[in-house]
Amino acid sequence: MNANTPIPGNSALGQPMDRVDGRLKVTGQARYAGEYPEDGLLHGSVVSSTIASGRVVRIDASQALAVPGVIAFIDHTNRPHIASYDEDYQDADAAEGSPFRPFYNDRVLYSGQPLALVVADTLELARHAGSLVRIEYETESHQTDLSIGQSDAHTAPAETPKPRGDFSGAFAQAAVTVDSHYSTPNEHHNPMEPHASTVFYKADGSLEIHDKTQGTQNCQDYLHSVFGLEKEKIRILAAFVGGAFGSGLRPQYQLPLAVMAALKLQRSVRLTLTRQQMFTFGYRPQTLQHMRLGASKDGKLMAIAHDAIGQTSRFEDFAEHVVEWSGMLYQCDNVQLSYKLAPLDVYTPLDMRAPGAASGMVALECAMDELAIAAGIDPVQLRIANFAESNGNEGKPYSSKELLACYEQGAERFGWSKRNPEPRSMRQGRQLVGWGMAGGVWEAMQMPASAKASIDSSGKITVSSATTDIGTGTYTVMTQIAAEAAGVSPQDVTFVLGDSSLPTSPLQGGSFTVSSVGTAVQQACRALRAKLLDAVRMAHPQYAVVDMADVGYGDGYLLIDDQRFAYADIVRESSHETLEVQIDAKPDEKREGYSTATHSAVFVEVLVDEDLGTIRVNRVVDAVAAGRVVNSKTARSQILGGVVWGIGQALQEESQTDHTLGRFMNHSLAEYHIPVNADIGEIDVLFVEENDSIVNDLGSKGVGEIGIVGVASAIANAIYHATGKRVREFPITLDKVL
Amino acid sequence: MNPFSYSKPSDVTQAVNLASPASRFIAGGTNLLDLMKENIARPEHLIDITGLPLKDVRPTDSGGLMIGALVSNADLAWHPLIERDYPLLSQAILAGASPQLRNMASTGGNLLQRTRCYYFYDSTVPCNKREPGTGCPAKEGLNRIHAILGASDACVATHPSDMCVALAALEARVHVQGRAGARVIEFADFHRLPGDAPQRDNQLGDDELITAVELPAPRFQQHSHYLKIRDRASYAFALISVAAAVELDGDVIRDVRIALGGVAHKPWRDTAVEQSLKGQPVSRENFVAAADAMLRDAQPLAHNAFKIKLARRAIVRALSDATLGGTV
């Protein structure tokens, strides 16, 4: 089917094409889940628990119901029927265990748990009435403190690689060792757009739902099993998503609650969470990590042990890849990894950008810096000396790994060779200057995905898949991939997504959308091109047996000998209004012999005020190896966003818990700090050339996660270089360097 | 947010006549609206004062300036007379909030900002300031951002304003009008320490409206500096801030004002320390001694001991920057 003889000229792939949805977004025409209007639409407001553990004795809604304009009050005693079995609540990203069931019974499992819903004519009335609901509890003791809960930790259900070699023996014999503890805090995703669901109740009882999600079909399946509704009667739409970062991977509670209200009232209902309620579901879990490295005098790693404890809820075991990286990034024969979970009276954590890697790589890459100092070796040279050609966890070679080029080109761009290795040796006036670096790694996964492509008699191509665009640029890159594969200009392609009725797509996450959906789009468009050729063969007997490989294509034409066949003409001459194909794409079998991963090298300059401790990240160079870059502009934006988040992770972000109350307390964007423009200096992103014919036909690995990985470590390492202080508890706020 | 009625009077007398314990004046609303959305402020009646004629900055007979209560924070910070004669005030205002907020926020409203204590801002947990008698979880809880000076058993909250720290150093006066008439409150007396009534941030009566803030004749325009230390470069409340204003006679300190933000329930001054610096030469040793003296009675909580060290260093830095461009 491959017709790999494109007419030379403009390839859509790799171009810095503007976002196809950019105009809609900046002109306010892009509608988000909580913005779809309908006459008579009702509004819900969630009433949340104020205790961390116990049960609801009584809910008094009389004052709320007395407010004119309040339509209904729903809690666990009067909700519509919902499923009884755990498996009915287990979505495509569920953690192991018993998923949270909103309004299931009187149990309170965490502070902030939704306990009741007020439905009213307007949002303001619903929220006011919600504030009048009085809940009486029977309070039980709770524990939200990981430093105490860690003593009850159990091994995570995470298939952590088995030990290899003899860590203890090798560590004992190592000439240079590092033995350090690190901690990373809880963090909440805080996308700009709060979670919202608008449920349109149709005349036939079916539900058309605009939801903030990273998986329309995941939500459809969830509602199907939780409410026992026919799938055909549930359509989930997510045309635009205002950031998600993982927070939309699982169906969030506003969705089933809005559906409950719609079903109970047989009316359309919208439920939008408040910013405070954005702190009442999944988050990046706090970790406590112990890192031991042993090396020879010349810095060759002889022993690595990485032990991590993460927090989870009492009802689910949320596991992420925290320690795996320590067994795969560097060459080392004696490796021992462990990963435990400590259950607390909190909600279950959730994947957040580079889940596991963003926290686990903090320990590995800070420890590598400590090792470099202990061994008296330059941190870049230390990493080069320990470069791994193959993934030690899997015993497989990497399909490609241009990490050495990342080190080299990143160091060159940054000016690393001018670094004086001595801490506190560089300064600008009152500012101590620190240069630090770290490496980054993320898996390059691919999931099964489907896509449909059709062409009409004007030569316009429509390609669709149920995936979403959470701001990453999916609309745009899929348009480019489709244009390239079909042989048309991007202007002639429309990509449709965010609709559960479209061809099957995996959740949008894990940096695998380009790899998974992109491959499906590519294959669908190639198939469409083959179908166009079939139509030519039918219509022009002289070409009935022309071989695909002998057919050129591009600019909306097939080229056979000197004959040009415009796609529009081919469709017009066929007996169909449109030609259409749908394909199911799977990861290629050739991947199985390889490990596939993206890599990066991050170089950072910090300025630390020597008296006041204020820290500024003045300059970042991030050199990334992610295979082929589909759109150099949106890919750069992904890395920029990741680096900015890495700066927040290093210096600012932390969901702070009052353990007496068992509650997150800084639940606003005033007090939950993320970087503002003024915090951000120069960020230089460079993509090193990496050819990969194994990972997928696009040769593209995805860039959603890799931008954040390593940034926090590089900053911590730079702070050490500036101040001589090694801070191992994140975030590194100024009080820790005073 | 609870339902409320709304009126928009056109003169000050009308406005104060509408006022009651259940009403609130609203100007920019940059803090009050947040408090209402969080169910912390639940006024039954809002009196929109944006129609009142309180928008001028005009010179006073004593050589100072009278700033109308409705002058926006942005207009005030960029006002040519403020920039020229009171650069300390300009710097302090621009160190606060964001451009959007400063465009909306008023001079009078800035004085009435409420604390950013996490517990005050969460209506589901106890807080003596929000609901007197319920307790103060911050004392034993998350108190990294809380007070080190002047706190009480009932409350360890800090005042969040930057502008007020500069106004305290400049010894501004607050003009207010109530039903009983007008009065003038010295800035040092305007805000309260929490004591056993932390619900009261200031001395205003329920019917009293701030009409103007008066600045005395400028004396410190040559040697002043506002230093704000926070967890990010913008849009964060001060961990520590220092308004330093010095009048020099050669290298001898003729007069000095030091006000601290982020340390107490109100902008913090210590006139005895200021007095002790008068007549002393500009020197790092003198600044360090003053800083030590200002923090002598500081009481740390579990998470904010760093503020004492930071405040000391910040005072020295601010005085140094104010006097000799940071060379001592």
C-alpha cells in the first residue's frame, strides 16, 4: 500500500505551521465544556466534605431548597441508581483498587469529597444555596501525613524491574558513593479551565455531553457502566480542552454528578467546579526517595539503588514509574529498585505531566550531580562516561538515543565549558551565579488507534479520530501528518476530534498521541490515496495494473507516467460522492526488540541573592532528542511549557496539607504558586537530529512530557553550584537557602 | 456568594447614610469580590462608591498631597508627583498585585485588604478573624507566611498590603467620614494588632468611609527604597517587605523611617529604633544594630523562623539601598 514516491516539494511535516485552531481560540470562538448554552440549562454546585474521614449522619438542605430558583438537591440518599461493582467504575486510567464512587453512600474518604449537589436556575443561585447546606458528621481519626504513613507502606503494584547484579556488594566496594534522601511534594494540575460538564438531555433520553476530558470514549464507557445506559445514548464531546496535564485522564466527579442531575430531572445540566474544588481530586503524589550511587574513581557507575515511597489513597493504589529511570538511563550492572505506596486519608493521586519521571528523575539527577562533585568529575562528562546503549531494565537496545548529542549540543549552546566547577565561585554583584545540568528521559509509547479519512469532490479531505487536543496542538499536527500522507496541502485537510462517536482513540496522554493517533492518521491517508488510485485504475483501463510504487503524488494529484490526476477529478468521476477509508493502527512488531524513549539534557543558570535567598532561573537550554519533530513550533511550545513547569516544580509548587484538618489549605492560584511571566528568563529549546525507523513510520516519539523532566534537578544542581547548599526537599523555596 | 442589594450613591453623605453593619462599600472589588465568592464576606447590601467625587490627587496647603480614596493604584503609582516626590510609595504599589488588579484597585480599598491566611480564606475551617471564638488553626498549622511580631493567641495573620507599608513609613493620614462627621486617623493608628478581637482589622466604624489619604510634605525622595521579598517575582504577597526612608545630612542620618510588611497584623514600625538611628552615620554596623533591635521581640512559629533572619537582612539591604545605592 505504501506509495513512497512523493513529488518533491513542500513537505508539511516538520514545518512550524500555526495552530489551525489558533484563530478560534484567540478570538474566543472556541467553546469549552462549561460554555455550551441551551435555553433552560440548569446549573449545579457541589457541596464538599470538610472532614477527612468519617460518615455523614445528616444533611440538612432545607435552607438551600428554600432559595427561590433552586430546583433540586441530590445526595447519596436520593441519587439515581448507580453500579455496585468496582469494575463498573474502573476507567481506562484507573489505579488498582476500588475507584471512588461519588454519592455512593455515607462514607467520607477525604476532605473535599463531593457529598451533595444543588441544582438551580443559575450558577450564582446554585452556589449560594450550596453554602446553606448543613452537614452533620460522625468524625473518625485520619492520617494525611506521609512522613508518618510511610511506616505502613506496601510494595506498589507496578512491576518494578527485578534487581540485577549485586548492589550491596558493589556499593560496598565503590570508591565514590552518594547516599541521599530527597522529597517531592503533592502538586495539583491546575489547568486554566476548571473541570466542567454540560449535559444536554435530549428528547429521546439520550445524553450529549460536553466534558473536560482527555478521553471522550473513556468517559462514554464509564457512564455506560456506572449508570447502565446504552452506549448509543451517550455521546461525549470535547472539541477544545483548556489544558489538562493528566487531570482529565480519568472521568472526574463533576461528570457523573451532572449526569445524575440530568437523569433525575430529565433536563440539561451544567456543572463547573470551582478553583478550590480543583484541589479535590487527582494530583501528583508526594514522594520520599532514597538514592544510593556507587562509582569507580573515574566515575563509572558500579551500583545504583533507588527506593521510593509515594502516597496513595486508602481505596486505590496509584502507581507511576518513579524508580525505573534509574535502571535504564545509565550503564550499570548492579541495580536495585524498590517502590512502595503509603495509603492515607486522601483522594487517589493521578498522572501529572511526566508522571513518575518528573519526581523520580529529581532524585537520580541530583544524586548524579552529588556523585560528580564527590568524584571531582564534570557533571556532563560523568553522564557521558555512563551512557547506556541499551535499556538495562529490559535488556534491549534503544531504537535511537541521541542523548550524547543532547549533552554536546546543549553544553555548546549554553557555554558550559566556561563553568568554574567551584561552588560560590561565580557572581554578578550580589547575586551568586550557579550553572547546573541534568538529563531527562521519558518512554516513547504507542497505543492502538483508529482513524477515518474521506475526500470529497472538491478534493477536500476530512480525517477524524476520537482523540482530544488538550492544547498540545493535536489538531495542527494531525493536519500536517494527514496532508503529508495524502499528498495534499494542509489547507485542504480538516481534522476532527473530541467526539466519542469517532474512530477509537486512546486517552490523550503519556506523549503517545502523535505516535498512536498520528500513525493511524498516516495509515488512513495512505489508504485513502490507494483508494484514489483504485478509482483511477477503474476509470482508466490503461492503468489497471499500474503499481503503487510507480505512482507519484503531491499537491492533490496522482502522477502516473506524465499523466496528472487531480484528486477532486478522481472523486467526481467515481460513482461516489466521497471516497472514505477507516483503519485500525497498531504498534509495529519491530518495536518489540527495542526500548523506545525520548531524552534531553537541560542546562540552567540561576542567580541567587546571597543575603536574601531569592532564586531566579535566568537561562535554560533544553536539548531534546524526540525523533522526528512534526511541527517545530508546537513542539517547541510543548518543551517551553514543560521547562516553565519544571521551574515551578523546582522552586514553587506545593499543595500544602494541614494534617490536623487533613485538608489541602493553599487551594487558590494566589497561594498555590506557579511561575508568572516575571519568573521566566531565557529558554532556548533545541531539537537534536534523531532518526528512528523503529518507533513508528513517522519516526516521531512525542514531546508532551520530556520538557519537564530533568529541569527541577538541573535547577537544584545550579543552586548548589551557586551557594554550596544542597537542598533535597522540593520545592526549593528561599527559606531553604538562607 | 449570598444575594445582596446594590446601590450607587453620588455623594459621600448619601453613601455613609446607606451604610450599616450588614453593608459593604465596594470600589474596585479586587478583594471584596473574592471574599464574597468564598463566602467569607456576606454583605446584604453593596454600596458602590465608584460614582463619588474622590478621584483627585491635589496638593495640600502644607506641601503634601491629598489622594482621593478612589484614585486607582495604577494611577497613583504612575502619578508624576508621586513618582517625583514619593518614589517609595510608587515602588511599593508597583510591587503589589498585577497590572490588571492595580488598574481596578482603589487607594481606600488597598487599606482594607484582608489577610491572605489560608485558614481565613477557607470558610469550612475555624478562624478567629472570620468567626470569632472558633480558634486559630494557623498557630499550630501551616504558618510559614504568618506573623512574627505583634501577634496574639487569637490570631497570627499578617496584613497583605504593600502600599500600606510605604504609607506607614511616610506617616500618611487617613481621612474618613461617617454619619457623625469626618475625622482624620494617623496611619500608625489606622490598622490594629489582633489582640482578642482579630475580626477587626482597623479602627473604622461600620458607617465610616475612607475619603482620602493625605501625604505630608515630601522629605525622603532622595533616599528611600521599597524592598519586597516573595516566593515568586510577581503576583505574590510579601514574605517580608521593607519601606526604608532616610533623610541625610552628609553621611549622617537626620531622620529615618523603617516600616515592615509581612511580619504583623499591620505595617510594623518601631519609632524607638528609628530614634536611635538619628544622628548616627550611615554604616552597615548601624543598620545591622537597627535591624537586630527591630526584630528583638520577634516570636517565630513552627514554619516562619526564617522570617526573622530574612527581615534582618532585608532591613539592612533596604537601608543600604536607600542611602548609598547599596554600597554598605
